[in-house]
Amino acid sequence: MFEEIFAHKKIAFDKLEAFGFKAEKDGVYVYAVNISGGQFWLKIMVDNSGNVTSRVFDNDTGDEYVLYRAENAVGAFVGKVREECAGILQKIADECCVESVFKNDMTLAVMAHIRQKYGDEFEFLWEKFPDNAIVRRKDNQKWYAVILTISRQKLGLNGNDKIEVMDLRGFPEEIATLTDGQKYFPGYHMNKKHWYTLCLDGSIGLEEICRRVDESYVLAKK
């Protein structure tokens, strides 16, 4: 439900309170509304990274109603609860989000650096992978950066959540010592001798990433 509704959308925090969200001390925004004629209430939470989660509770017992999130749960009642929850989530996506294929602030900052310094625009080449993009030099059309949205497990990391990463060109001798399996990895879906992958999750500073983008740009000319 969440992947489909919030695909290519980024939370606009300045719109949450106008919608009805309340800011809590830990930076989480919470929205609560009765559903199913008052039998249940829906709690929607947005953390400070823009991740959206929801839970449904029984108004009489206080117990959590988890069936609406269980894929194997079927029936008219659970289907109606799902439909009502999806409608509210869709409204939040429409009124409290902006369109954005990539969501991480670091990803957006790196893209802004590339546009400002080189005037190059990212290209979305694959219909089956709409959240993957490349950028290339104007003079020889060679790629110098690729942004991918992949599961952490694809890089050997723990967790099934998806992260945004970047493939860059590098010197073979440097790549051999740079890749540590934590921040830097062998080039994902690229020639691992000449490309490496880094995470855009904030584990590497913007200045360092931009420096490496600039190095990749130069290497793409050779």
C-alpha cells in the first residue's frame, strides 16, 4: 500500500500541520482519525526522514487491528478497512507531498551539484526501473554517475528497505582499497574494476561525494 501510494513522492513537512498532523517531541508527526463508523481509529506517523507508517486500533478495546496489513487476510470487512485507510493515505500523498523520484536529501543535493556545475540533466532510461537514472558528459556521451534505488540486501547490508545509491567511476587501484562493504562497495551492475558504489544515506558527507563525482566526470573523458 505504502510503496504504491507514496512512490515518487517526498513529504512536504510544512504542509503536515495544515492537514491535521500534530508534531511530537521526537520530531514525529502524528495524524489520528476515526474510521469504520467509529469502530476503529487510524494512526498515521511521519518520522523526521519522511517515512510514513500507519496502525489501526479498536476504539473499544484499544487493541491493534493488524489484519488490514496482512496480505493473506481476505474478506469484505478487512477489504473495506483497507480501502478506507488507502483513501486517507492517498489524500495525504496528494496534499502533503511533492513529486520526487528520489527522496533522500543527500541524493537531491548531489543532483543539484551536478546540474549547477556541469549543466547536465539526469536521464531515466529504463521503463521497468523508473527510479534509476544516469547522467553523462555532453562532449562524448559517456556516463559518469548512476543513481539507483535498491534493497540494502543487494549490497550485503542488513534489512529489506530500499536505499538510494550512486555508481561512480574510479581508478582501479583506489577502488580496491576504497570498498569497505559499509560505505563503499564494488560497482553495482557495473564493471567492478572501474566503477564503485556509495550510499546516499548520509553516511558519507556531501563534500566528499561531490569531490568523487568531479573525479568521475574527469575519468569519463579519458
